[in-house]
Amino acid sequence: MSRRSISIGMTRLGLCAGLLIAVTAAGASAQSARTPTSTLVLGEITSLAVNNMSDPASGGRLVVDGKTIIVPEKLGIGSASGTTSLQALMIAATEDCKKKEPPQSGLATSDSCRGQQPPALARVKATPNANGELVASLLMIQKNSGRTLARMKPDPNASKESYGRTPKGYSRKQPK
């Protein structure tokens, strides 16, 4: 073997080793990058808007529990009566709500046309996009939320009784 062939072999070996190190480092940095995790947001719908009322598959925005959530196009919204679109929720609103500018759904706490109806509740699974905005991947809406809200909010007229732990179990404490 000549010195030249040994030199070429060593150069090739060095290039392969360098390439292997570069690929391994790139793979390690790609694996160490955090992937966005989804967030579960539960609460009353504060506001609801559709991007394009003439498009049945239009997306929009909603605010739940103080968090603005983007609703992507073609996302089916689960409800007690089945799956619907964001546009269909707006179309199902009362005439008073539809006449508002911009149109209101009658489901949000900010809707002036809602009257005495309780606001709708939403359960949203959302993931942050590149800009940090939450984008819904699952959206469930409960329209008639009066009974649920009554269970969630404490009744000021309820008894102030509580229970305390004793050596023999639990006993009822009387209010002071």
C-alpha cells in the first residue's frame, strides 16, 4: 500500500467520522427540543366569534377562562346533540343575537342578547402554535349549563356545616 492510498483512506475515514458526529449532534438537538404539550381549558365561554359567516367550515376564536383559543377551520364541535360547526352555532342563535353587529351566539357571557340564560360551558384541548397562541384540537360545548353551574358555584344559602377528622373517624362540626 502506498502512502497516498493510506492518506486517502484516512481522509475518507475522517470525513465519515465527522459526518457521523454532525448527524448525531443534529439528532440529539432535535430530540431535546420540547414538543408543545396540550392544555385542557374548562369554563364559561366569555366570547365567541366566527371568521367567515358564509363559510360552513370557517374557524374562529373563543375565550374560555380568560384564555383566547383559535378554532381552526373544519373542527367539529361536540355537543349533547352531536357534532356541529362554529358557523352552525352562530346560525342557531336567536334573531335578536343575529341582528347584533358583529353577530352574537347567545352562548357567551359577553353576549348582550343572552338575557337570563346561563352561559355555555366549554371543554377545550388546545396546543400552543409557533406564536404561543392556543389552537383547539378538541372542543366540546354544553349549552344548557344552568344545572352544572349550580353544582360548580357555592350556594350562599347553603349550610355552613363541615366535617372534621377525629380519632374515631369523621364528625360533623357545627358553625360558630
